[in-house]
Amino acid sequence: MRLPLSDTPATLAALIHARDALGDVMRPDADTHLTLSLLLLKLASDAHQARTPSSAQRPFDRMHSLPFCVPAQARFDTLFRQRHAPGNALRVMTALRVFTLANPRKLGGIFPALHLGDALPADEIERDHVLLHLLERLALPALDFRAVSARGNACISDAVEGLLERPVAGHGCAEPAPVPTALAWLMAALTTPTAQEAVYDPACRHGALLLAASRWMRGTDDATIADADLRHPLYGQEADPRLCALARLRLLLHGSDSPHLRARDALEDPLLEDGRLQRFHVALACPPLHLKWSPTHASADPHVRFLHGVAPRQWAHAALIQHMLATLDPHCGRMAIVVPHGVLFRDGEEARIRQAWLDANLVETVIGLPDRLFAGAAVATALLLLRRARSDEEVLFIDARPLAAPGQRGPRLGMQAARTLHTLCAERASVPGMAHLAGPDEITTNHGNLSIARYVRPAPARPATDLATLRSRRAVLEASFAAVQRELNAELEALERDFADLA
């Protein structure tokens, strides 16, 4: 019996059970990558098996993604039927290669970059044994998607995220600190990508922000997201080929059709279209907090991205912001980026770059994020929202630290806090101790320094009240209450007399 596809806990439990079949691996994340790679093959195989001649020309899932081509020798059911025969490792790796060759636009380069062989034992017999168990566990009812479309389905999407967030016991996590889900949601909510717009992340790491943007578009315009996904796929760059491959795999599992992610450094090798910088409506980024670059690229940049100034070698965030601004649509482009606090106040060339942004009226909102929000990083961070075309000149400053919830590994930004920040940004009003809307003159007084502490002051403390004052206030309230009670009693008595006369 197949479990309902909406049963996310069962699907997640089945995925964890499947990953556990691989046991100890050469690289802590290799088992997760192999499990998800075979899951994608299984989803495509199940969808292929579920299609009928009459539906062959129709999209097979609610995202209207183009269906995968799955040759017979690469299908999961073929691997499953042959699982007891020697050579599981060769058959599985061959199936993934054939699967890739049949879908080069979607899958080209993903599986080799993930080094899936690191998940398998060196001994051939042991490899066949663990893959036998992996194939059997992937065939559990909770992972049977033949009856219902799975790509783009919330259940499998949540289960995939759950597996990525849950490292194997004792192994830890080999990947960079993940972007908190609530922060990714907030960045998408503040930039509001629509189904007709292109989204870009120049430092996409595991693809968390592109995924948040995709989910935002689905949630706000579910009827047209399918067409938008085909016309305007997600774009991203990531210098680490393995992280880039993982981001592509992750987005494909979530239902995105051919996300355009490239294993390139955005500052050195930007995305081009007809020889010019490619333009996007929305740009999102949460780059490494210690980001370096070679400033020599600025003077020789053929795309003139660094007119505002040249960021220092050891702090490349200002350079990345300039790159993102250069890629934005000049009429409606907007961007959100997480940066170390130093970007807001450092002197020298960075101060001149900041002033150029302010002079061009590009900075819309500055949010100071909770300290130690990213695991293993003690650097204070801020979220910057910039917009190419603005209707006002004020900059909203928000201190989000009071909204942080305590967590086991430090402060945590929850969804309730993210929604509160979204509301504050929408209202764009000063709130004592929380937010301050600063005009150009005030920012000029501070010499273009965007440090949140200069604008958001602690809420004034309420003056202490002595005991005599409290007793006096209580007496006044009691007297007022007694007067109101007498008036109500008089009205009730009058009504009772009227009813008695009528009777």
C-alpha cells in the first residue's frame, strides 16, 4: 500500500533510512548526495512510468516542467530488479551517466562534480551489498511516486530539505553554514519576485536563496509559475563546482526546470548575454562572510561594474554589491544581500563606495541581524536591501537583535521574527528601540555611515513609579469603575421598570 504523498514525516524517515544503508563514507556528505541523486532518478522513472500515451505530450507535474527522458537501462525499476546480481555499483553509475546523456541541459556535470563514488566502500562486494540495501529502501511505499506527481510537490520538497539539514550522526556537516530558512524567506519576501521575473544569485552556495525565491513565486502566483519557470529559469553562480552541482540537484528535486547555475566566480567571470552583462529583475546573495577578490579585475573590467570604487582585497562584499547592481534591470531591479557589519561603516575606499550608493539613492533598508546567526561565524551581519529606482530618499534602519529567539547553538531568527521584520519594512516608520526612518540630511550628518547603532536608539526606559503613586492611581481607577457600575445599574433598573409596566 502506498502512503499518501502528503505524509512528509514518512517520506523523510524513508530517505534517512535509505541514506543510512551506506554506512561510513569517505566524505561526510557523500551519502546524502548519492541518495538524492538516486531519488531524482527514481522520481523521473516513476513519472515516466506513470505517463500514458494520451498524456505523453502534456507536462507531468504541477510545475509544468519539461519531463525527463529516462532510457530503459537507466530506470530505477531496472536497477531494482537487478539488485541481487553482482555489479550494482557499475549499473548504478552507468544508469546515472545514461540519465545525464539523455538530459544534458538539465543534468550535465551534476553527478561527476558530486563525486558520488566517495559514498561507496572500496571493496566491490561491499559496494554491491550497500547499494542493494539502498535500492530496496528507496523502493519503500513512502517513496513510491508512480500514482502522484512528485517533482515540485511540497511533501518531497520538505523531505529533501529535512535530509539536507540532518547530518549523519557523528559526521557533522561538511558544507558551509546554511542560510536560515526564515532569513531566506525574508529576502525573497522583501524583493517580491514574480512569475514574470528572472532571479539571480552570484554566490548561490547550496541554492537556498534561489529556492526561497522559487517558493515565493509559487505561493504568490501558482497559476502562472509554470510558464515563468520555463521562460525565466533561476540563474546562479558558485565558484565551488561541488556546491554548484548540489544546488542544481536540490532545485531540480524541488521542481525547477533546468536552473541556470554555473560553476564560475561572479566577479571574475560574470554571466553574459550577447557579450553583455545579463540583466535580472531580482538579485539575492548570502556570500561567505570572509570574501576576498583580486582588485586588479576592476581596472580591466570590460563591463564597467566598479565605477563607484574598488573594494579592498580582503573585503570583497562591496565589489559583489556593485556587480549585482550592474546586473539589475535599471527600471525595476532590486536586490538583497547579507554582509558583515564592516561594510556599513569602514572608512577609506569602502566609505566612498557607500557614499556613491547613497548619492544615487540606491539604499532602501539596512537590517542588523542577530549576532552569531550563522553557525561557526562570530562576525556580526546585516541585510542590505537596494533598489535601482526608488520613490523616496529615506533609508530604513532596523535592529533585529531583540527579535532573535534563543537556540541551542546561538540566537535563531524564526519565522515570526521574519514576518515582523517584513511588516516593519512594509510600513517604513520609526519604532522606538526597533526601527528608524532616516532622511538624507541625517545620513549626511553621519558622513554616510550606515551603522544601525547610529540611527536606532534603545527605547526610553519607563520612569520608576513609587508605591504612593500606584495606590493613588488604583484609587482613581476604582472610583471610575464604581461610577460606571452605578450608571449601568440605574439603566438596568429603568429597563426592568419599563418591562414591568408593559406586562
